[in-house]
Amino acid sequence: MPVARRTVLAATAIGSATLAAATVPVISDALGAPAGAAPDSGGYEIGIGLSDITGPAAECGMMGYSQLEQQTAGIHLRPRARAFIIGGAGRRVVFVVAENGMIFQSVHRGVLTELSRRFGDLYTEQNVLLTSTHSHATCGGSSNDYAYNLSILGFQQQVYDAEVNGIVEAIAAAHADLGPGSLAVGRGELHDASVNRSRVAWELNPPEDKQHFPDAIDPAVTVLALRKGGATVGTITWFATHNTSMTNANHLISSDNKGYASFSCEHTEHGVRYLDGKASFVAAFAQTNAGDMSPNLNLRPGSGPTEDEFENTRTLGERQYLASKAAVARARSIAGPVDAVLCYIDLADIAVDGRFTPDGRPHCTAPAAAGVSLIAGSVEDGPGLPGGPVPEGVRNPFSGSLGDPAQPAPAWLADAQAPKVIAAPLGLLPPVAWVPNVLPIQLVRIGALYLAAAGGEFTITSGLRIRRAVAQVLNVPLDQVLMQGYANAYHEYVTTPEEYDSQQYEGASTLFGRYTLCAYQQEFTRLAMAFATRQHVPRGPAPRDVSHLQPNFQPGAEPDVAVPGRGFGEVLVQPDPFYGRGGRVVAEFVSAHPKHDNRRNGTFLEVQRRNASGEWVRVANEGEWAVKFFWSKHGTATSMARFTWDIPLDAAPGRYRFQHYATRLGLDGALHPFTGVTDEFEVGGA
């Protein structure tokens, strides 16, 4: 058993950050006049940016539910990256919300590498915060961690490239958009968009914690509004609920309920058209401590408030959007500096002082191990791996290539992880640990708002304890500190020690043992103390880079073959001649494999209307809510693309058509773009 324990902030520095923030007292006027009364010369530089991070829309494993058979087969709502740059007093922070499953360390490293190439030392790991909405309906395979590529069958370069390039593009757009602005914070509550999916575990927490959440949910809605030129140009809304309204039976890429909230704010309210270039308004809906918060209000996958996953996605997204809008209306201007600091800790090897443990005695974290309940998954949101990673690995070519994963946990690890019954000692598996153990923690200050960022899925009570620890050190009100989960890396869940003892799904997924949260409380306390007193913060142990050890057993796409007697782009199913508003148009084309061109920042379909001049003008496209793209394969290399468009009730009467865009791979190895156009159809006013 390892005997060398350390606390990272005392470790030898590999790199460092010098804090520019002074001691952080309570800011009595932190929330000042209503935002409408505040000038836009609020002392800040503000920039917004947006880009597409959609991966291949066919035959790519989806991230989140760990189902081997859940592979992409089309697109519903394209996932995007939304970036915000906020500067003040010579300092800047970058905040990015990506609509994907997780921010993995591989993506974090790739983004920072490209930012360094483009911007030098302007944007670094210290002042860049990347977080995920945790959609379970997006492409997997961007990770370099074996545990998270198990059901994806390995690392997927296309997915990695889409995420890294899209995030960097969004940041670059925000950088180009920088200009004078002001900030405001609004708050509210939302009580019908989440439910505690692990109530049995939550009830084990002490009364002082449970009293903070009388309904066993975290209803807090916090919105940061960004203003430039006399208008609000962007919002960041934090609310804790899982992004799992779409079920594990779904095969369409989707940004899920938080994506619909962004779509409602940007597209429906502010008129953003994603294919037109620069976004005039950017609205991100970020996670906080959503570890035990489910959007499935009936505690069944795809159930609550309805029994339809698309309608649930829309409803839960709409509720978050409306709560955000109400909070913005109440927002009040904020002032204060901008700053950030990050360091790395080794979660597998932290000695935790008794000040941070329930029994007041020192304890230790342990190398990562998955509990038996992790294998079953969260029954409220979707079951996990069939048979689990160890039995499944016997038949899985990806895990089989790494050696035998069916290794019993040594007795010392079983003791260290008790009362967890270990299903897989992930931190000890060959050829290298299947999950990272050196992970970042970060504090970001934006005026009177503080983000405590880490790569776990924190339950509401574990998030509360982190917030309390940071707020106490910084001497600020609790509501000025948010727990920013899903940030800069990923290592599954963080429960309280009391919740851990029940070994529900979340406790079994708390990989580093019963005292994981206690270690976080200790390390965030030390980081906050350094932040408040301008102390030097060592970078800590170096995060690993195992990008050169990435097998891939996902089959690639072959050269395309058209339907016999048909050409690429030819229409197989034409629309009907006439539709009323509220109807659904359907068309099907001979297409090509989307892996040959995922058309990122583009589209596979335009719904076009003929204007008074006889020109065809785009009115909708694949990637928006009303349009769905269904891909299917016939034989080994023939692709079909089926599209549906739900005609809005306010659609203008007139002549319409569908135009399909794709790229085929020829037998000569060359790529050949093509298009297909349907017959015209009429949309009437009734």
C-alpha cells in the first residue's frame, strides 16, 4: 500500500501563478444599483464568442450512459461551445461552457496548447476555466482515459478535434469581440426542474446540511449578465440539474435541456442564426453541483413531466430559460476585480487533516476504484454498462487490448475504500491507471462572484460544503460562491462521507474513497487562503499525458456507395405538395457517411423559402430544434439521410423546399461534396 501522502499546496512547484488579488473582504456594495441604471463603462472588458463542437453524426459512441450500442445516427440540436472573456484592472479570465459530456484533461490540454500558439501567455491554465453542461447525447471519445472510452471503443480523433477546435474558435471570437462593458448578477429559484435521485443517501447528511435544502434539491439560479453598448449581450446561468432528459435509447446528437435553454434565449428571443457568423448574443447554461440532481421528475429515464424525451428536453430547458430571464430582470450591477488561480492535486494520495473529516481524525484518500453500484448506473437517469467494465471487458476489444481488467482489488485498497465493494480497481489497472488522479482545482473571481472549480460531479451537499469553506476564508456571503463542477477535467462523483456510506450510484462513483470531499475541502481552503493573502501557489504535481497510448477499435467509414440506380443527393422520399402550420415535413435523400464531413459550423439541411424576388432563402436548418436529421446505413456503405421539419405555427405562407448537403468518399480516396434538392411544397396559413 502506498505510504507517501502529501498535500499539494506544500509540494514543489513545477510552475506557478502569482495572484493579483488583494485580501478579499466583504464587499458591502457588491450588489449595487439595478443593472439598467449602471453605465456600460463599468470598468470591465467583455467579449463573447460561440462555435460548433458537433462530432460525427454516425457510428460514434455517445458519451455519458456507457452503452456500447448507443451510437450516433443523426442530429437534433447541435452542441456548441460558448466563451466569455472578462477583463478588469489588467487581468482577464476566460469562461467556457461546452455542450458535451465532460471536459476531459486531454481536451483541456489541447485547448491550452492551441491558445498558447495563438495568444502566447495571455490565456493559460491559470485564467481559463472550461466546463461542460454534461449532455449524455453527444459524441464520446475525446478522452485519453481508458475508463471513459470503454463503451466508445477507443479514442476518437474527430471528436477530440471538434471539441478542441470549437472551444478555441469560441475563445478567439470572444477575444476579437472585447470592448468596454459592465456586469450584473441576478438570482432566483427554480423548483420544478430537478429532483434528488439519491434521496436515501442525502438523508444521511447532518441536519445543518439538510436544512439548507428543505426540498432535497438545490433550487438556486444565479445569472451573470454581460452588458456592452447599452444592451445585454450575453448571460451565464448556473443551475444544478443533470443534462439527461434524452435517454440512452436516443441516437441523435443533442445538447439536451440546457442546450434548449440556450437555443430559446439566443435563437428564439434574440434572433441568433447560427450559420450567419458572429453571434450577437450568447447565452450559456452552466452546471454547478448537479451530482444527485435529475431532470427526470418521475425518477425514471425519460419520464417527468411527460413520457416523451423530446418534450421533456424542451420543457426542462424552457423552465431554465424562463428562470434565467426572470433573474436577469432582477439583476444588479457588480464591481470588483477579476482574478483566477489554479493548481493540481493528487486525489489518490492526500492526507486529510482531522479539521475536515466528520470524526475529527486524520484520514487519507485512495487510488481510484469503481464500486459495484457504479456498474448498474443511475436507475433514475439510465442504467450503466451491461455486465460492467470487467465482465464486458472480456468481450470488448478495446479493454482486451489493454490486458486483463478483471483483477481483484488488493486488501489494502479494499480497506481504504470501505464500505465500498470494489468492482474494478481503476487506479491500478494496466497499462496505466484508467482514470486520472492528478486533477486541477481552480478559484475564479469575477467582481463579487467566485467560482470554486473542479472536475467532479459534486452532490448538492458536497458542493455546499466546498462553498462554505471558500466563503469562510474569503469572508464573503455564501451566495457569492458557486461550486463549478465538471470543470477542466473529469473524475466522476464527489459525495459527502455520509452519502458515501450508503453506496448508491453516486457513492460508488466517488472514485478516491470516503474522504474525497474532505480532501477537496482542505485543498480549496488552502487555495482560498493563498488567494486572499496573495501568497505564491505552487502548480503541484504535473497532470499526466497518455495521448500516445490510445488504441481505437471503432470501425471507420468506407467509401460511399449510392443506392443502385440512384445518384448521390437524389431524393427517395419527396415532401407532400401542401402542409398547414404545425404539420411535419419529411424527406429522404441518398447520402454519404457523416464521418467524411461532419459539417461543423455548417449544416446537413436547409429549409428554404422562396421570397418575393424568386430567391431561395434559408429559414431553418438541421441543428435547430424544429429540424431532425436521421442517418441510416443500408448494406455496408450506403447512407440514407432522412429529415423532418416541424412547421412553426408562425411560419410564413409560401413555397418551400429542402436542400441537403453532404460529402462522399470516392473509391479514389478523394472527397466529393454534393447537394440534393426536394420538390417544392406549399405551406399554408391554416
